[in-house]
Amino acid sequence: MSTEADRSTSWGRRALWIGAGLVVLVIAVLGASATVPRWWAHRVGAQVDGSITQGTLLGLVYGFVFTFLPIIVFVLIVRWRRTWKTVLFGLVVALVLAAPNLMTLSIVVGTGNAAHAGDRVLDVEAPAFRGGSLAGAILAGLLLAGIAYLVISRERAHSSAHRARTERDEALAPPASQDEGES
């Protein structure tokens, strides 16, 4: 049997673990914001090697794949099961899959020294990567919107057809005669 003291200790431990986790998370975010934009810009710059064509194509691929894939995976996980744990898991998986786009976004909209340094690196070593990345993300969004439209219209068409068949079957069914009960 658990007593009141056990329950309060359990909540105290939970609060301690949550607090410690939040402190670690804040430290990790601060450390990442100071290093990740610069590191990511150098990785992209090494792949593009100063070529506008390679920057555009690599940006298109990264933007498209790392927008399309996380959204599809999240939708499939949420459709599979809708518990809060599954939704949280799907969100974490989607964020991990979207990491390249999020790192590029941290360079573009970031205001820190690392973001400005990453911005300069991308200007020189990876020209047109940011624009290609944006175009790829927009294309992925348009494709996803098209897929969503097709899925929704298909479901509506099936529902309408089912409703029409039901109404037809009800109209063609012979009326129940009242004479059967009097015989």
C-alpha cells in the first residue's frame, strides 16, 4: 500500500526530474545556437563548393525532402494511433527529420553571431542554397496540399456514393404491407 508520504515523494521526484531536464534542455539549446548554424553552413558549403548550380539543386533537394518527409511521417504516425504519447513521438520524429531545414532556417532568421557567421559562409561557399531550399520547401508544401485535396475529395466521393446507394436501396425496397399482420 502507498501512503501519503510516498505520493508526495513521488511528485517531488517528478518535479526534480522535470526541472533538471528543463535545465539540461536550456543549456543544450544555448550551446546549439552558438555552434550549429556555423557548423551547418560549413557542411553545406563543403557540399556545394561555391557552385550556384549545385547550391540551387542541393537546396531544392534538401528543402523538398526535409519538408515532405517529416510531414508525411507525422501524418502516418498520427493516423496509426492518436494517443498523446504517439503524437509526441511523431512530433519528435518529424522534428528530427526536418533538422536540415530547421538548421538552415536558424541561419536565415537567426540574430546571433553564429547565425551571422553561417550567413556569410553560405554567401561565399553555398550561393543560392537558401533560395533553393525555400523553393524546395514550397514545392513540397504544394505537393502535400495537392495530395490532401485528392484524399479529401476521394473520401467525399466515396461518402456521397455510399449515401446515394443507400437512398436508392431504400427507394427500391418493397413497402411493408399492412395485410400480413391481419391474416
